[in-house]
Amino acid sequence: MVIMKKIISNITVVLFALLAMTACTDDNVSDLRLNGDCSVMAFAADEYEGTIDADKKVITVRVPETYNTESMTVTKLTLSDGAESNIKQGDVLNLAYPQVIHVANGNVSLDWTVNVKRDEAKILSFRINDTYTGVIDEANKRITVSVPNTLDLTTLIPTITYSENATITPQSGVPTNFTQPVEYTVTNNSAQSVYTVTVTPIGKPEVLYVGLANTMDQLNIEEQTACKWMLSNIPNSLYASFADIKAGNIDLSECKVIWWHFHKDGGVDGKAAFEKAAPEAVEAAVKLRDFYNNGGSFIFTRYATNMPAFIGAVANEGCPNNCWGQNENDAEKIGNPWSFFIDGHTDHPMFQNLEKGTNPAEIFTCDAGYRITNSTAQWHIGSDWGGYPTTASWREQTGGQDLGYGGDGAIVAWEFPAGGTHGGILCIGSGCYDWYSIDDVTEFYHGNVAKMTLNAFNYLMNK
């Protein structure tokens, strides 16, 4: 039986070999067409010619900046000889999204991706001497840059970033005379924009935004958004680093208010954590204390509300005792507007002319759909923990005046009033006070953040 099975097995192997040889004859191989060319030789949509990248199999169609790309007609499609495709000349495509042309020739096929690029002509960033960042008003095509008056305006060097594929005149990196406004023309195929750049020399700023970064554009997006708003809305204002303050690089003789909005992903909880997170600020505390004792005022928001303890403004040298925060990149998306309460303080100048709901003592600061980090630096009030069993005991120990409250009674906005020779300090540590959302949101209540901040400046500047 074993011998018989072995004979049958050998016969089976021979039969398979004969079949394989028969299948591989020239007559059978000739049915496969593997030498077909699947190239797209030419493509156009609504008569706009596409640029073909044969290596990447990508076709790029350039259209005007505001062109409607949702229903574009294929007006030209030339393929290699013998090839066919799933898309034909005359087809209408939604090119607001990439579309794939599947090209087949015999038994060979290739996919080509069609992308539409608009002829955008925008200045995306503008810096002077690689330090002073311009504020871009895109709607009016204006750029303003504030610089110290010690600079020679006739030889300032701009560093400009602008739309991909565009050209710009005058060119980036070329020494330029900014004693008068300078026009920059950005051209990109069918698009063209002209920006007017004005450089304002400031000798003695009235207002400063301070930060840990050497330059404004090195700030994180939350801080940068706040700083750009200030430079656009508060006259005679500058950005300065704490290193500048410590070194005495900024003339503070006419400065009335210094603002610091300090964000750090994950939060800054406690005095020791603050010292570790912001050593540059702590090192500048002596200069800031002198400014404060000579009548200068401050706005401290988010985790910057720890700073008053370092410049002698807090009687017990305490810092907010209840702090936390999320990361900007995965910030929470809220379903309803967020708010805090100002019971007993609705007449305070900081809370005037805001958009309010039915409760005049409730301040809404962001809208449904807003992405918020809920970064909070507040004072917990209660006998359970924190050292402040009542709001009255907090006032007595810190010397502060409470202005705003969370739903649990925590103090989220407060003031150290001016007195004697020293200036005043306004602090906002509510998680509702937020400048930047990852997702765009139709703004209504969020405008209260800027209005409240402007009110704070005007209050401290006695306007």
C-alpha cells in the first residue's frame, strides 16, 4: 500500500508539471497587455490648464482666489494612446476636494490626483530686524510694526513670509527705509495684493505686554493672540521680554500699565510650580517691584496671577491655591457659553458695556463650539482646605478685593487697589478668560474678553 501511494503521488507531480508547461505557452501569455502607457498628457477644468507632475502622479489646477471650485467642467483631458479613464471630457467635478482620475491601458492602470490651488496673494508674517513683529490687518491690507526709537528707520530689515508660489516686491531681507509707509505688492498668477506697512518708533511706551519669549512671534498661540490684540488696539504699546525688563532695555519712565497673560499647557499649580515654569519673570521681579512702587499698574491674567506675590502686592505673599488647565491642541469643545459671576460688583469699570444674558451679574466670555483649555488660577474659599475659610478672611490675609466668582464661590477675578505710591493690579484667573480657539466659532460672547481687557486698561490708565 505504501508503494502504491508513492507511485500515485509521483504521477500527480508529473501531471501538474505538464499542465504548468502548457499554461505558459506563448499563446496564453499573449492575452496579458502589460506594456500600456497610463499617462495623463493634458488636463484642464473650466479652461484652467493643469500642471502635471508625472513623478508624483499629481495634476495641479491654478484658479483665481475667489473662484467657485465646487462644479468645474473638464474641458481638456488627453491620455496616452489606447488609454481610458473613469473621468471624461465634459464631466463636472467638485474640485473643492481632490479628485482621482483612474487611467487604464490594457491590464495596466494608474491613479492621478487632481488638486485645485487658489492664486492666494497674502503676507502671512512680517518682522523687522528679526525681532519686532508686525500686526496684520488683512481686511484693510495694513501692517503696523512698533519698534524702539533707538533704531535707524532708514535701514530696517524686514523678514516676510507670504503665500506659496507668490512673489513680493520689495523683497524680503532687503534693508528698507521705513521713515514713511512702504507698499508691498504680492503677486501670485491671477491674484495680487498691496499691503501698506507702517513702522512706528516708540521711545517711551505707555503700555507693555511682557512675556517669557524674546520676541512676540515666539509666544504660544494663546499668548500671541492676546498680544496682537493689544498692539492693534492700545496706542503707544510694545512687546517686551522679561529679559528686556531685567536688563533695563525698555524705558519705563512713561509706562502706565504692564500686561502679562501667561499660558502653559497642563497648568501651573502653586507657587513652586510657578517659579519653575517662569524663572525669567521671577528674575525680573525687582525691576517690576520698582515699577509698581513708583505708581505703575499691572494686568495679570491666567497663570500670571501668581506674579503679584513676587512684587510685594500680596500681604501674605500668597498665590492662587486652586489651579489647573488642559493642552491647547486637545482643548475641550464646549456645548454652551461659559460664564463667571460678578455679584456685588456689576458697577466695576472692568465689567461695563459687555454683552450679557438675562442675569446682569453673569459674564459670558465664550460661545458654543469654542475650544477652551479651561486654564484656571483661582482662590478656593472654604473651611475644608486652602487656608481661606471665608471670602472675608481671604481679603484680610491677602489685601485683595474680590470681583468675580466661579459657581462654587471660588474667587476668579480680583484687584489689589492702588494706594500710596504704588499702582493698581487687576487679576483674572477664570478658566472662562480665553483668547484662542483651535476651531473657528461665530463670535458673540467671546468679544467680552477683549472688551473687558480694554476696560481694564482704561481703568488703570485713569481714562
